[in-house]
Amino acid sequence: MGALTVQSARSAQAVLRVRDLSVNYGPLTALQGVDLNVYAGETVGIAGDNGAGKTTLLRCVLGDLDEARGEVWLDGERLTPRSAAPAGRIGVVWQHLVLSDNLDVAANLTLGKERRRMLTSQSKLHEHAQATLDELGIPIRDTSRPVWTLTAAERQLLAVARAVSPAPQLLLLDEPTAVLNRTDAVRVEELIRRFHDAGTTSLLVSHDVDQLFRLADRIVVLRHGHAVAQLDPARSHPDELLALMAGHDASSAPRRQLSRLQGLADQLTSAGPAAGLTLILSTLGAALGSRQLSLHVLEQSTLTCIGSVGLPRVLSEAWQSISLYAGSGPIPAAAVRGEVVVADLAGSDELAAYDSLFAKAGIASWWAVPFSSGSDLRGVISIYRAESGAPRADEMDLINLYAGYAAAALERDRLLAELTTRNKVLETIRSVLQTLAGQDSLDHGISTALRTLRSAIGADEIGLYESVAGSHLSCRAFAGAPDATPSARLAGAVEQSLSGLDDDGRASLRTVAGRGSRLFVRVSTTTVLAAEWTLRLAGDEERVLLEDAGHSIMLAEERARAELARHEMTALRRSQELQRQFLARLSHELRTPLTAIRGYASSLMQPDVTWDEESEHRFLSRISTESARLRTLVDDLLDFSMIESGMLRLRSDWVDLPLVVDAARSCLSAPAAAAVEVRCEDGVPVVWADHDRLEQVMVNLMDNAVRHNPPGTRVWVEIRSDGANDVVISVTDDGTGIQQGAGRRAGEGRPASTAGAGLGLSITRGIVEAHNGTLHEEAMRPGTRFLVRLPIEATARNAEADDA
């Protein structure tokens, strides 16, 4: 048996021995002089193209062919054609299953192997069959199913189970997974692997090369009836088996190299940048039969080792960095000349210092091969050989091919680095824009954006400086190290450079003593964005990011100014509209009592009319009432003006709220006071407040609840504590409720059935807020509720008394 031999020594006697086996079908030779040994516990694969004699070999072992010549020995006993092997010694699974479709699973499994007690009991037959299937791990749960109802995988598993039950000395498998899909084939392979692990001796015929490499300990290759080779799967490659099956030399370089290149291309697509070059070196070493390689990349004028395979650490460190012009040895020589340099290390004076290391590592020669990307030199690949001599032409082709892979990998890394840089720039710009366009104040947004920018460009500090006419430069926003403050050094540099900066938003670079640098970008005529690096020069990436950040800040400031102008215009229009409405309503409310006073006074002053005492008293009473009403309007107007201008002063003292409410109710008319019911929780504390102002609040709320609702409306005033710090007063009525929509702010008015300037609730709310309290309005069903929440002891306690 030629080609490749299996390196294994066996002392055990072979379970199966085949000697000079030949089979002819008329003029057709199926097998010719085949010798084969199969040892205990071994799985031997039989490979070959169609017609190679694989199935014929199995039939000869089984004693199924009269035409067979030669010897077949099973465990020391010679088998002759048509002489059946002892029962249970050989199990066989054919490609085309021999199962009885009209029988169930249990009958097929035990057919020809039934015990006496099984023949008399169906339950014992099925019990034995299920136990056998469970022991083999075959997932068939109903042994009464007809075989024709099983899936292809289940039928194949059943056939395997029948072949190994009871356990045979030799198991013959003829294409056991040929008709199965990949998932079902895996299940059958797992079962075969279990038999192998349990020590079953097997002969496996398969067209699936990968399956043979997965399952077989040894592979015998048949070609035109001859056993041409046997392979050890652990030491061989599938392309070698394919070459032997096709009649080629197993060491055929094109097939082996193509397989390696295909595998390398697949692995490079998923390998990271750092692993890619090491993978290329490893595969090149396997292709050349060399275990020691290194790869140097040219960076400016230095060749730097970025990957090595199998090279001793001492040598790898010695050649980690080599000057292109000052260094010696094959690597710089190959780089400078642009051609392959071969160094035989025996007797080399140039590398004599490394002789002992070369001898210890088994290195006799050194090939240094330069590689390039286009016209630019990229680096040198070094191959360290155990034999002397220059590379052959086919080896040089391989080296150049893999050098192209290395150049492509380096170019990919370069493009990836550029893409990463661009993505970093874009991500930084996006983050800065999002920050500046956020809901925070502009100055806070600029500070956050500068911190992001500093992290992206690695600056020591960044500041936004503003110069106001007639004043020194000030730092508006700053980003630096934790707990750092703006340095006077950078501010001084900005001040000195301010007049010389361009107005087009481009960055201006200034170098600093030593290795540092600064970048300045004019944002506006008075604003400059500056960054400083104390130990390095700023590059193009930093320049672009700083320019974009300056432009973004300029746009954000313009947007902020436009937004402020819009808000101011909106507020002005709203203020003008409110003033117009207020004056119109106030003029109407003031005209009403003035008209009444003037009318009654002019009537009394008529010279030609004599009024009786009752009429005069009635006219004077109306004049007095309208005068009081006019005074109330003027007082409300003055109170509202003080509240709006923030000039409302409180005369605070400790106040008993039930007394305030009783005093306010006594100010109401008799019918209104009768409609109000007061409830006070026990233990309500006194509060620090202005008694008169709180009385004014309660008068307004109770009077509104009565006057602005239909007759018969009831009003409830409740006083209670709310926690340890607050007191709540609620004024609730069961009237018509809020007619212009619930939820409007208290103080914006409600429909009134009586005259009024509409200032009462606004004044009430202002007084409550002056006490650091709150006033809320709630829609009820029916009615309305006002909640006044007052702190027990507010900051108003420190207010000065109003002596005016």
C-alpha cells in the first residue's frame, strides 16, 4: 500500500484480516490483490470513487460473493464465501436499508434475534426493544409504530441499532448517511462515534470525505479495485485524500496550497487587524514547511517587527526595530535593494554574533523578501530555514502571493484607521451639536461640548475666551483636568494672538517651547476658542475638530440670540395685549361708580327740584355705596401694582387662622355670611403671616364663592394641618363650577355675574405667594374648590414691617 503510510505500531491481533482479495465480474475487475488489517476498537474508513470496489469489499467480508478469491479472517477464524459468520459477530448497515415496512419498530429491531420469551409475549418484545433504543440514545419512543411511518433519519438509526444489538465483533457501515440531510446525518454520526468510544471495531464506507476525517482512525483508498494508499486523518488533509481518489500525487502543491489559501481568505474576513498578519505568517510557514517567520513593516525610516511565528524571543527582540540605513543584515538589505536577499548563516561574518542562537533554533538560512503596495515599499517578510539554499521558483511564487496578502492586510488596517479617525471626528461633531442644541442654557451647553471636544482631541485644556470693549479677556467656558482652573498662560496667549487671527473661522497653529502647541479659532470678533497641548503638536484631525466646534458654537450663539429676540417679541406683544384688555376693563369698571355718583349728585343739586328727606337719604346712600366701590377698585389696583412690581410688604406675626377666617366672614353681608360654614381641625398650629393680608385673601375667596354662583349656593371653609410644616385652607362651593375649563391658573379670572375689575383672584394669589404659599383651583362636580397652602414658618418671618 503506497503513497502515505499510517505511523502506528500495534501489538494486538487484528480482528479482521484480508489477504490478496480479488473479485471479477466477467471481464470487469472489482477488486485486485487487496490486503487489509482492522484492529480491535479501530474505525477504518474506505474511500474511493464510484466503481472503486468499496461495497464489493464489504460483501466479501460478509461472505456474500461466490466470486471472491483470497482470504478473510475474523478474529482468527477464516470465512469462506457463502459461509455465514457466527450469529451476532458481524453487524451491517447498507446504504439502501433492508427493513420490513410491514412490521413495526420492535419487530424490525429483533428480527432473527428473538428470544423464546419474546415470542410468547408482545409486551416483553416491545419492552426489550424500547430498552435497547434508550440504551443507544435513539429517540424513538413508540416501538409499535410501523416502519413506513418513520422519518429517514429514524429508519437509519433503527438500522444501526439492529446492526449493533447485540454488540458485534465487527460493524460494517455502507454509506450510513448518504440519504440524510445534514441535521439527521449529525445524529447518526454521533451514534457511530459512541460505538467507537465504546470499543466497537468498524469498517466505514463513505463518499463524504469530511465524514471520514471526522469518524475514521485510518482511511484506506481504493482506486479501480486496488488499495493504493492509506492515510492518518490526524496527519493528513482532505485535499490529499481527494488527490489520491483522483489518481494524483497526494503531495500535489496546487491542491494543498489552494486549500490553504481558501482557508486563509475565509479566516481573514473575520480576523481582527492584529491577528490577520500572524495568520498570514502561520499559513505561509505551513505552505513552505517553515516554522519560523517574521514580518517587518516600514515606518518612515525604521523597520518595525509587528508579527513573528516560532522565532525565539531573543532573536525577535534583537530585530524588533531596525534602521533602514544604519542597520545590518538581510532585512534592511532587502528593503533598500527591493529584492530577495538570501543569507546562508554558516560562516557569515555579518551575523556571527547570533551563531549560537541560530544553531539552537535550528536555522541554517535566512530569506528576506520585500513586499510593497503599488510602488511604495511596505515591509519585509523573513523566512528562517533549517536547510541552506535559495528559494525555488514555486516557493518564490508562494512567498510573493502571501506577501500580497500581507500588503493587502496592512492597507486594510490603514484604511480602517482612517475610517476610525473620520468616525471619531463625525461622532465628536455630532455630540457637540447635540449638546449645543439641547435644552440646557447656552453657557452650560458650551461647557459640556468643550469637555467632549477635549476628550476627543486629547488636549490638556480648552477654553472659550471673550473680550469685551474696555475690559480684559475673560474665560466664558473651560474644559481641563479634574479640579483644574483656566490657566493664565493660555489666556495670555489668546490675548496676544487675538489681533492676528483670521476672521474666516480657520484654526491658527502656534508652537510652544519644547514639544507643545496651541490652536486658536476665532468664533466672533470678540470670542476665540483655544486649545493647548503641552507635549505634542496638534494634527489635522484636531484642527478640523476645533474649527467645526468653533463654527457650531457660533451657530448656537446666533440661534440663542434669535430665540431670545423671538421670546422678547412674543412677551412684548402679550404684555401689550394684556395691558389693552386690562385698561379697557378697568375703565369700564371705574366708569360705572363714577356715573352713578355723578348722576345722584347732579340730581340733588338741581335748583328747580325739591327732594323729600327719604329721597335725599336714598341718593346719599347710593353715592356712599358707589364711593366705597370706587375705593375698593382703586385699592385693588394699588395692591395689584405692588404685587406685580414686587413691592408688597407684609406685617408678619404669629396668626391664628380660625380667627382670620371668622374675621373675614364677618366682613361679608349677612346673607353671604349665612351661606358659609367653617370647619377647623383640632390642633391647627399658628402660622407666621400678615393677619390683614390673609383676611383679605379669605374675604376674596368666600365673597367670590357666594357672589359668582346662583342663590342658595353653600360654601365650606376647612382648616387642617398637612404634615409638620404646612397648613391648608380649602374653600369649596357647590355652585355652577368652573365654566371656562378646569385647570386654568388661579387668578386668571372666572365668569362673574357681578361687576368687578377681575383683580381679586390675582391679588389673592399674589398675597399667598408672598407668604411662600400656593393657591390651586380644582373643578368639582358640582362646584369649585380653592386650596391655600401656607408654611407654618416661612422666610417672610424675616421681612421688615411695613410702616408706610
